[in-house]
Amino acid sequence: MYFKKEFLDKLKDGKKIVFFTGAGISAESGISTFRGKDGIWNKMKPEELANFDAFIRNPDLVWEWYQHRRNIVNNALPNAGHTAIAELEKFYEVSVVTQNIDNLHRRAGSTKIFELHGNIERNFCIECHTFYNSPELETTNTVPKCKKCGGLIRPDVVWFGEMLPQDEFSGGEKAAEWSDICFVVGTSAVVYPAAHIPISAKRAGSYLVEINIEPTELSRYTDYSWFGKAGEILPKILEEVKKFKN
Ligand code: BJW
Ligand code: ZN
């Protein structure tokens, strides 16, 4: 595989690396992306499902959609892309800033993860904010009710129009700004404020590398764009690193 010299020099000299990831990194684990030809939003309208008003209008429908996706996520395995990122912790200070809610980075072994859009395994009562992990809840397709107050329980994910968890966002943004290299992997980079993080990294002097099967909104800002599958490219980067770090 051909590596641009400038990129190799960054890999050799760099100490802090950030991976800013999106749904595309989990595509090879069998989890659908949102947009694009195989995206779930070709079939479902986001405004009908991924917002609070939709949940209040039809909580059972929204809950059933998340139950369906929990089943897919629980049966999926981290792929070679997630694993390569986790293994790079042997050689660099690695932070993962992810828009994904699927837990696959953690299951692959990454230890420093900022989850910008929440986590599908966590849920909370919309009235009293008591948290429930998914296995504690009955696996029915109708929305569960809080044991303490009877309120509706929703997944702890960030819907449109909602604020991102502040600590996760500011921690992820700082890690990106302090990084020597910021890899942007498998995201269309159209959802804000998350998509601002790689731009902040670049402005702060980080070397911005994109890995995606096709050009994105971010491609014009990157130092290096690499078009191909994350599960194929990331292991090749790891192999290259092992040549000079071992
Ligand atoms: C591969 C591959 C392989 C495939 N290898 N690559 C107008 C302008 C600007 C902003 C706004 C606006 N109107 C509204 C907004 C704000 C809004 C927003 O950004 N909207 C835009 C979409 C227009 N943002 C918000 O509302 C956010 N909150 C906010 O702004 O708060 C402030 C506020 C508060 C109060 C009032 C008003 C404002 C919240 C955003 C929450 C996003 N939530 C979701 C759902 C999470 C829960 C769930 O999963 O159900 O998060 S939306 C969805 O998109 C999900 C994702 O994390 C997010 C990003 O998607 P991602 O990961 O990029 O996936 P895709 O499918 O888009 O891309 C996949 C990529 O992979 C593609 O590029 C493929 O090519 C590639 N790929 N296979 C490598 N093998
Ligand atoms: Zn409650």
C-alpha cells in the first residue's frame, strides 16, 4: 500500500492521535449507516423517529425501532477497523471521539472514548431521570415505564434539537485540538456540532486524515483523504506503524 511521505512522517513523529468516527466504521460489522444508498434513513424518516416530539407522539413505535437496533448491535462484533484503533494504543496516546451509539469501540478494547451522541445500552426516565441499562428492562416492544415514578423510559441517545452531553463534547474537542493527527473515519460529517470537532482539530494544527468510501463535506479541509473501507485501511496503517515502532 502506498503511503504519502508527509503522512508517514506524521505517524513517526506524532504522539497523540484522535479518531473521530461515524456510522461507516461499523458498516463492516453489519450495522447500517444513516445516509447514503444503504442508509436506514432511506427507509425511515429521521424527523419521524430521532426526535423528542416523535417519541411523545408515538413512544411505542420509537421504542420498537431502538429495540430492533439494539438486537442488531448486540449480535454484531467489532471489525478489523475498531480493533486496529484499539491496538494503536500500544504505540500512541489514542482518543476515540465517536458519534456512534453502538459500543463497538469499547468492545474492541479502546479505553479513552468520548461518546457524542449517547449510548444505546443506556436509558433514562423522562420524568425523574433514573437511569436503566437495557438488560434491566423487559425486552418487550412497548415502551417501558419507570419503576419509581411511572414515567416513560427513553434511550440515552441525542436526538435532533437536543444538546450533546457537555463533558463528552468538550473532552472530545480538546483531545482533537491537542492531537498530532486527527483521523476522520466513516462519517458524512453533516451533523453539527459534532462535525465541528475535526475542523477545530485542523485549526489547532492537527494533521487531518479522512478515511471514507467516498468524498464528504469535510474532504476539502483534509490534509489527506483516503477512499476505501475503514476495515481494510486501518489495519494497514497499524501494520505500517509496527514497522517503525517495534
Ligand atoms: C464508510 C464505510 C466503510 C460507509 N468504511 N466509510 C441546519 C444547519 C446546520 C445544523 C442544523 C440545521 N438544522 C438543524 C441543525 C442542527 C442539527 C443538525 O446538525 N442537522 C443537520 C443534519 C442539518 N443538530 C442537532 O440537532 C444536534 N443538536 C444541536 O444542534 O443542539 C443544539 C440545539 C439545541 C436546541 C435547539 C436547537 C439546537 C443533535 C444532533 C443529534 C444527531 N443524532 C443522530 C441520532 C442518534 C441516535 C440514533 O442513532 O438513533 O446521530 S442523527 C445520526 O447522524 C446519528 C449519527 O451519529 C449522526 C451522524 O451520522 P454519521 O455517523 O456521519 O453517519 P452517515 O450515515 O451520515 O455517514 C456514514 C459515512 O460512512 C458515509 O460518509 C459513508 O460514505 C461512510 N462509509 N461505509 C468507511 N466501510
Ligand atoms: Zn421516573
